Amino acid sequence: MGLILQKSDIVVDATLNAGGHSLEVLKRLGKDVTIIGLDADSDALKRAHQTLDPMKGKVVYIESNFKNLKTWRDSVFISRT
């Protein structure tokens, strides 16, 4: 059983790495989904940019460890309109 996602969803990829899982989400749901990608490794975020930017999706890149989810969740504002 896979993830049950809808086009208007906000998806948190807390271990973004090169963006492979997020790429699949963007391929299946297109530009209407928002990806919030976290990785503590700045080189991994650069690889993710190379992977995901060509998809022209809504992606927010955050250089942070997944342990800090509570810290950044309140500071990220996302409008669903």
C-alpha cells in the first residue's frame, strides 16, 4: 500500500537527500502539491535542487535535521489558495 495523496496536499520529505521520493510525488501529482524538503546536508539540498527544479513544482528547501520539525513548522507559512 502506498501513500494516499491528493493534489492539494502538503508533503514533508524530512530526509530529502537527492529528492528521489519527492520527485515521484511531483510526477504523480504535478504542480498542485507542495513539497517541504528537509536535509541537514547542504550538498544533499543542492542535489535535490538539480533533481526537483526541472519539475517546476512548489518545493520549499530547508537546511535542517528532521529532529527539528517542531522548530521550523511554525515558522513556515504556506497558503493553500
